[in-house]
Amino acid sequence: MNVFRLTGDLSHLAAIIILLLKIWKTRSCAGISGKSQILFALVFTTRYLDLLTSFISLYNTSMKVIYIGCSYATVYLIYMKFRATYDGNHDSFRVEFLVVPVGGLAVLINHDFSPLEILWTFSIYLESVAILPQLFMISKTGEAETITTHYLFCLGLYRALYLFNWIWRYYFEGFFDMIAIVAGVVQTVLYCD
Amino acid sequence: KKQNKTKDEL
């Protein structure tokens, strides 16, 4: 664990909490793309399946549980509890145009052709483009609430910090994962605007 | 080649 990864995880956690609280407090999900939130829930589900098989640390396990819990709670608030405030006709990004190519790429380019590894690779690729429906929705409505911009900033910052974490780990531990790094660069670039 | 991948990252 290094400072970049820790601040990256905290920034990610902050983004997830900011969004959940915003929807809960304002009792509205106006301006929020439910499709992006579904994609994030899918990212966490496919990436954290190893919750059932391997224990790395209390921090690792508890963060994974929190991420999965919050992401499903956010999807629940958007599509069930505050469904009336969901702006469906602006949230019109065709997510199948993301999921299908990402799924195909995960099957083609991965480190190991095992189910868990392919699902992990799928989640890495999907995470890098999962924010597109949200960015698309903001471009259509032409505006983003302040809180949404904070959410996007924290979310963008998290993966940028992970890039530094990978540089750190390469330099000090000789560890690198090209798939995570390339997807991380794509993800960070997407947030830059 | 297989990188030494550890899934200790979130």
C-alpha cells in the first residue's frame, strides 16, 4: 500500500458517498445517469468476485463490500425509490455499445483465460468507459449540478492517483499490469474534460 | 509473458 493508492481509494470512496448522499438528501436523481451507475455496479460485481475466494486484508475486503453496497444502493435509489425524478429521456446512451465491445475485448486480451480473470479484465475495461453515459447526459442537458461536478472530479482523481500508484509499484516492486495501466490512462483522459 | 499480477488492488 502506498500513499497514491490510499488517497486514490479514499477519493473513490468519497465520490461514491457524495453521490449517494446527494440523491438521498435531495430525494432526487435529476441529472444523474442511472446507466452509468448500473455499469459501475457491474464493474464492482465482476471485479470483486474474489471476495468469496481470497482474503487479502481487512481494508481490502471492507472497501470492496462498501463499494458494492453503495453502488447497488445508488442504483436502487435511482430506479426504485426516486424513480419519479429519474430523467430517462436524457439518459439515452446505448450502453450495449459499451458492454459488447468491452466483453469481446476482455475475451481477446487478458492475462489468463480463466473465468475469474476474464471477468476481472472485463471490469477493468468497463470501468474505463462506464462514465460515458453520465458525460453524454450532461452534454445533452447542457448543465451539471455542482455536486455532480464534485462527484466527477473525485472519480477522475481516483484513477489518476492509481496511475501514480502503478508508477510507484513498478519502481519499487517491479510490479506492473499493462491492462490496468492502459485502461487507467483511457479512463483518466475521459474525465479530463 | 505473465506479469506478476497480484489482485491486492481495489
